[in-house]
Amino acid sequence: MNTKIDPAKAEFDVVGIGNALVDVLSHEPDELIESLGIPKAAMTLIDEPRSEEIYRLMGPAVEISGGSAANTIVGVAALGGRSEYLGKVKDDQLGHVFLHDIRATGVCYEVPLAPEGPSTGCCLILVTPDAHRTMNTYLGASVHLGPEDVDPNRIARASVLYLEGYLFDPPEAQEAFRVAARYAHEAGRVVSMTLSDSFCVERHHEAFLDFVENHVDLLFANETEIHALYPSTDFEGAVAKLRENVEYAAVTRSEKGSFVFGPDDALNVAAHEVDELIDTTGAGDLYAAGFLHGFSHGADLGVCGHLGSLAAAEVISHIGARPEADLVDLATSLLAK
Amino acid sequence: MNTKIDPAKAEFDVVGIGNALVDVLSHEPDELIESLGIPKAAMTLIDEPRSEEIYRLMGPAVEISGGSAANTIVGVAALGGRSEYLGKVKDDQLGHVFLHDIRATGVCYEVPLAPEGPSTGCCLILVTPDAHRTMNTYLGASVHLGPEDVDPNRIARASVLYLEGYLFDPPEAQEAFRVAARYAHEAGRVVSMTLSDSFCVERHHEAFLDFVENHVDLLFANETEIHALYPSTDFEGAVAKLRENVEYAAVTRSEKGSFVFGPDDALNVAAHEVDELIDTTGAGDLYAAGFLHGFSHGADLGVCGHLGSLAAAEVISHIGARPEADLVDLATSLLAK
């Protein structure tokens, strides 16, 4: 048991805040990414004209609701958890698609649709033959998530608050973020965050460091991201710095599994094998879903990490960043141990 | 060689007319279809309120461009053919998705977007565990395809005109249909049509019979559909009647393959085996694509049918009604024989 959580005291397990996006996925050759001059397998922020330019060059695509924290929150619901999401879409066709899809998974989603302004945000995802995804995000309406959308009662009623690092990009959302962390701590809840992307960490390095040191209890990151947060250190050095700053963390290392620590223990968790790697979109998001589901139920760190590996393995074995398999039975049997 | 076609004389191989729709697909249990009281594995026309009701009950979905004839025309392009599509979408987000996807496959698509009126049409597709699809179509903007959208030059420049039986539902489109057939024959082109759906044939039985007898040179249908066209007959009886009415036909019979005939010959074509049946959406559409690609290149009926079987097998081995595999090499090697 981790002693940080008393799940009996909360109405919800996890409430997440993030950029609400609809993913537009297509299979593309590496040459397109090279000719566009975008960093492969990373997330690049784009404006509307650039989004139109890239879309024009993409092949026939599939639209599917996305958004990093939204994927995580849907994952928590798929594992049987009670979860809520805060993120902004516009009152347009893709906004209604987002709203339908997230509610259809059982997630509570009550943020008012933006009646005007930029259209619902989208992420143009180029999936290359090696199953990697190169993401181009037009934030659209999601930049208008502000402190007024963060209801203190919604934050207070969940065991864990989960924040997406990408939210450091839109300035209004960054403020919503700090407000949410304050509400959570005032209610005695756990504040968790994912670093999201190494380029995003580099863009807002000071703000990230300050936030991690002063507000985060549980951090999610991959290896590249913690090196972006603590430059010029080896893995052990970065982890040592991280342990000075946060109480809990889970660092994912692709096929090497993950390294997780708490105040009293630290351990490596194996990755879960997959038959065929189809599309890595959502791997980190779903790892966080599994981990958070365990953590918000007071599970040991090893069980949390194992749930993370399982959920990640499910999502990389098919196209799209949200789970397809029914994960509830799996989660129930693991949590009963 | 079929002598009906002189491909050298045409700028395009196939021009198709149909209801332009965006598919909204989700995996659902049989119980949902029963509780909705809709006929399984058929296409039901629905109005906007009913579409909202069904959508609300559907799980998280994927949006992907569809429309029966559009899928066929995209299939022709995927096989290396030169194809054009006529169908109506609105100037809204899903209309732009449709426009992007069809153009991205190399299809010529120049019909003006509707500036107002109902939103872009959609087809809510419930995929059950047996891989069957139950379709609920809200025609939306596609009902506004009218005779003014049928440019005589676009019809005259393609070897084969391909018409979707579903177009008998919207009255304006039915008129566009007759106009298109007239232009095609005036230019010495072949008029082909698919019956689309047995319920659709029953809804407009007299109009279908009249159109097949007087305007169609090449008919596509499955067994249920020709029985709907010629009731109270066995398969041989229905085929005999069909031979009196049209010069060429291809009747698909699921795993039994297809039966094809021309003025001088008739033969059975085997189905192409698939490793795993995932989703039958688009099987008939892609059979027509393969057949039309062969036919518009003057191929023998056996080759046409074989191309149809191959294209159908590709599309039922994955989710969605448009081809994923690159079919050009396959088609080229078959046509070279």
C-alpha cells in the first residue's frame, strides 16, 4: 500500500487537465517528415496556416479523439476508475466528436464548449513504417482553457490531480494549472504531472523546474524528458536530482520498462511484451493511466508500474492512442493481489 | 478483351456518383442493434434527431471518409486508375475532411461545397463481433446533389459511369442520376450501377426496374439485392431475368465468390481468401472498384472478377471501407496477363 492516498475519502480517482485535441492520423513515409523539416517522433506546435499546409500533404486520414491527458483519463476509466477531464473544445463538429467520445468511455466531462474563437484543436500525426508518430499540434480552442474552467470542487473531489506538461505552452492554461494544483493541495490531494515532451520542457525550462520543485508530488517522464529537465547528467544523476524534488516518480524507458520510486523505495518494472508493435501513439499516456489507477487505489509502486506497462502494451498494439481492449478485468485482478 | 470499351479514347477510366458521407465507426455488441430495433447488416436511412439518438448510445468512435461509390472510386485510384467523383458535402469540418481524404487518394473531386443547409452527411456504422456492419445513414448535405452538379463534360470524359443505388433515396439525386446516364450514353460510354442494398431496392422497386431495363449496361449486385429486384425466383431464375435486362453483370456471393456475365459468356469467380475477417464494411464497394478497373481497361470478365475479389479481400482484412494496401502493383501484374 502507498500511504499517500485514502481512496475511500474521494468521489473520483483522477481528474486530468490537458489540451483537448482531435487526432488526425495517416501513414506516411519518412521522406514527408524530412521534407517538412519537423523533428521526428516529437511534438511540434503549429499555427493554423501551417496546419493547413501539412494536412494538404498528408494522405487519407482517420479522425479519432486524442489529447495526451484525455487519453490518460480515458485509460483510467477503461481500467474501471472514476475519472474526470478538464479541457477546452469549440462548439463545432470536431468539438462534438471529442465530447461524445470522452463521455462514451464513462469519463465525466462538463467543461463548457467555446461558442466562438479558434476551432477545436487538432494533432496531425504522421505514423511512419517504424510505428513512430510525429505530431504537429494546432492548439485551437484548447488555448482558451483558463482558470475560470477549473472548478475547485471538481479538483477537490478526486484523489489525484493529473496535469499535462503540454499545458505550459498556452499561457492561460499555465495559469489554470497553478490554480488547480493549489486547489488540490488545499483539499489534501496528490498533484501529479507528466513532462509530456522534451522540447516542451526546453521551451519552458525555468517554469517546469519551479513547478516540479514546488507543486508536484508524483512526476511522470521518459528518459529524454528528465534529461531535458536536468541537463548534463547521466540517468542516475538525473534521478538523484528528481528524488530531491518530488516524492514519487515513474520514469518510462521504452522496451527497458520503467523506473519508479517513492519516499522509501525504488524499483525497476519490466515492460510488457507485445506481439506486434503497430503505433506507439499513446504509450506514455496509457502508462500514466495504469500507474494512476493503481496509485489512486493505494496500490504498491510495483503494482502501479505493472498496471502502467500493461495499459501501454495494449495501446501500442493497435492504431490510435486510446485503449480498445476491456482493461477492467485485468486491473481488478491485479489490484486484488 | 471486352469489346465494350476503348480505354484509349477516354481521359478518365471511371466517374462515380453517390452520397458523400463520413463514416462514424464503433465496435458494438449485438444487444445495441436489437434494442435500437434496426435491421442488422443493412442500411437504414435516419433523420437528424435519430442520428443524434443513435450516436449518443454509441461507444467511442473513429471518423473516416466513406460513401459507397466514393469508396469504389477511391479503390479505382488505389488500383492505378484515373477516377472522378461527384457527390455533395457541406462547407463544414467534416465536409473538408471528406474533400481532403478523397483528393489525397488521387481522385478528381470538384463538386462545390454546399454553403448552407444540412451538415455533411454521415453513416453511423455499428461493427458487431462477427465483423458485420449495421449502417445508419443521415444523408445531410448529400441530398442536395442535383442535376446542376452533373457536368456533361465530366461524364463524357470517363470510359465508365458508376452510379450508386442509394441515390434513389434523395429525389434530387435520382434526377441527377438519369441526367448523368443520358450524358454517358450520348458520349458512347458505359453506364454501370450497383443496387447497393435490398431494402433500398424494395423502397424504390419500380424505379429500379425501369432504370436497370432502360439505362444500365453493367450491373453490380449481391444475391439478396437481385432477389429484391426479381422477387419469387431462385438464383438461376433471377440471373435469367437479369440477362434479359442488362448486357453485363457481376453478382457477389460472399465467400462463394461472384458470378459474372457478358453478352457471350458467364462464369463463376472464386473469392480471395483472407487471413482474418475484421470488418466487412466496403467489401461490395471494393469488389466493384476492382471489377471496374479491369473493365475500363478492356480486360476479360474473368480478370475483372478476379480484380474485384482481390480488392474486396484487402478491405475486409482491416477496419474501414477504403483500401490501405497499395494495390497498384497487384493490378498492373493482373492486367498485363
